[in-house]
Amino acid sequence: MPDNLDRYKLFVYGLILLFLPVLFIGFTLSFLQFSGAVALGELSALELVELYVIELVLFGGLIYGLYLLAERFGRDAL
């Protein structure tokens, strides 16, 4: 049973990692459109995909760094 729980947690973390950049891009584009800095008609689909990939890599690196930091401090606390 614990193995299934670990797989479920891994699946949820993967979904969060996958969709968090999409939400962040949505909020960013909404703010830029509201402030008048960019019009959504000016952005091509390729530019939106590029933004998504860049943010996915950045969030993935940040989450991995936080994982390593938590692992190090968790081990030192024991």
C-alpha cells in the first residue's frame, strides 16, 4: 500500500510541475495585456510554446533545488 501512495504523490507532483508554468504564463500575459505592454494578437503560437518551455525548465530547476535543500537539511536534523 505505501508504494501506491508514493506513486500517487509522484503523479500529483508531476501534474503540479506540468501545469504551474501554464498558470504563471496566464497570469503574466493577463497582467501585460491589462497594462497595455503586449497584445495577445502579437504573440505567435511558437512564442507561447517557447515561453512555456522556458518556464517549465526554470520551475523544474527551482523545484529540484528546493528538493535537494530540503533533503540536506532533513538529513542534518536527524
